[in-house]
Amino acid sequence: MLALNKNLQKLFEVARKTEKTGIGLMSGTSLDGLDIALCRFTGNGLKTKFELLKFITVPYNEDFKAAIQSIFARKDADLEKVCLLNAQTGTFHGELVLQALNGWGIKPDEVDFVASHGQTIYHAPKSLHHLPGYPNATLQIGDGDHLAVKTGILTISDFRQKHIAAGGEGAPLALYGDVILGSEVGENRILLNIGGIANLTFLPASGNNADILCTDIGPGNTLIDAACRKYFNQPYDEDSRIAFSGRVNEPLLNTLLNHPFFSEPTPKTTGPELFNLSYLEEALQKSGIIAVSPEDIVCTLSAFTAKSITSFILQNFKADDIKIFTSGGGGKNIYIIKYLKKALSNTTIEDTSSLGIDPDAKEAILFALLGNEALSGEPIAIGNNPAVLMGKFSFPG
């Protein structure tokens, strides 16, 4: 009988371990930096137990951020730049992982795997591109081979492609981790993530996987951040100071909310390919507004995010019989959370730390969990979502 080569032998050894140490990497559409979560997993599937050992967000420097923004969510992106940044991002993320491990006093050979989301540069579900004959599609850069070679650690990446190949839209992938880490029989829960895009997972008290819903809702921080950069040269609205200094422009808000996406059936996905400054400009023109202050624009965009979330929840769930747990940068947006608590006054709203999950680290944790599932899990059937294991394996040597 032929022996396995060293890479397959190592993969086999890691997959058989009852306890694994893995790193989850997440870089979202806000482009603020790389989330690095070092986790310990025991078991898999619904029997998974995890511990967050270390977490850090490493901010991106302005040059790297500008390079990504030059190809981000653009139909006319420079193909050579895409090619170059795919390799560079993989190596760069590997460097950041090594820096984090060094700071924590941990050697790379003490880590079983890295699970990398990569950097989304374009998300194109059929509901958005409307091109006959073309499937759902998405593209994340940050090549897994470059990351594996740089760190010397087995790397699992490109998770979204299997989801699409099996009939999904490639998002939101939070579903699988939310079910494993956040379910509680006897309690209806919504795990609400407000990143660049807002998405939620509904976890029914019945524990019936067929009743679970995971879907994008609409914009999270993406439009607010874009307006802050354009009008105030600030990356985001710190402490919602700008939003609170302005007023909601009701005609603009109503126009922003008047888009077919909001009435499409669930589950559905979206991204900055739709909700961007062009969307804002079109809304300004359609609403016939001649002049509106930058402060009012940021305030209205904040209300847009908050109202699209609350409207979806009120239309689809019994808000007085549910608990909401928030995560993501928008969970710290004072204006948005204040709006949610007022509109959903009979609903308990807390962040995911109440579940033992660091809200800042949640997305990175979930990708580490997907890596653990890729190694030793089995496909889980959840609603009408594809029952698949996701991720591609890259070996360091």
C-alpha cells in the first residue's frame, strides 16, 4: 500500500485530532483591517465547543486600503491589479498572522490551520447582475497558497464558491456558525450582524433547522462610511456624532427604501455593488432634493440602515417573542442601536457577548469554525441552504 505524501498525512493527522487550534481571518467590506481570531475547537457540528484564545484587529494602512478600493465593487476594475492584489493580499495576510502569533508568544507549528475568508472585491448574485445565462457568483482575493507558504500553516480558504456551486448565493455564510454556536431550544433568537451589509440569522425556539432563516437585509455601515469619507474625510461616524448633528430627510429616506431588493423573497444577498454612493446620488435625484447638508445625509443614511433592519424584523417575526444579539461595527453605532431599541421596544437587544461570543471577533470566529467543519465535520441541512462543507485546502510545502 502506497504511503500518503507528507501534506496529505499532515491533513489526515489534523482532521483526526479531537481538539484543534485554528485561526479565523475576516476582512469585511468596510476595509478597516484584518480580524484575527485564535480559537480552540473540540468536536464538530452541533456538538462543537469552542474557546476564543486570542483576538486582534490589525488596521490596514492607507496605501493597501486605497489599492483594494481601486478594484472594490467596480465593474471596470483593472484586471492586472486584481491579479496582483490576489497574490499580494494572500502574502500580506500571512505576514499579519505571523505578527499576531509573535505578539502572542505562539509558534506557527502550534496552530493546526488558518481559515481565511479573503477580501471580497465583487459579489454578483443573479438577483443583482440580471444577465441571462450567468450564475450566481462572487470573488474574494487573498490567495490561500500564498498565505499557507508565508505562514507555514495549513490554510483553508475560498469558502463561498462551494455554497454557490451547490445552488446558494455564497452569502451569508454566518448561518452555519450561528446555528452551531447560537442556538438555544426554547428561545427564539436573532443574531444580527451589522457590518458593511446587515444580515441576520433567525434561530427558532423549536430547534427545527427547517425553520431557520439566514439572509442579508440591506445596507449596514457601507453607505454611512462612504458618505463620511466623501463629505467629512473620516472613515466612519465615530460615536454617531455626525448623525446626531443632522436630521432625517424623509423624502430621501423614503426614496432610499424604495428599491425592489427590499421586497425580494428570502434568503437573499446584496453588497456595495448596489448600496454605494451612486445609489445615494440616484435617490437624491429621484426625490427631487436640490440641497441637503452633509450632516443630514449621514443622519438619513443611518436611519436608512436602522429602518431597513427594523422593518424586516417587524414584517417577518413576532418582535415581542424574540431576543436579538448584535455584532459587527454597526453594533457600536449609537444612532442605529438607539433607533432599533425604540422601534423594537418590546424586544431584548444585547450584543453577542451575552452568548459568550466577542461581537468584534464573531465573523472571524465563524470562519475558524467553518475551517474546523471542513476538516472533520459533516454537511448540515439547514432550511433550503446547501448542505455542504466549504473551503479549499492549501498546503505550506
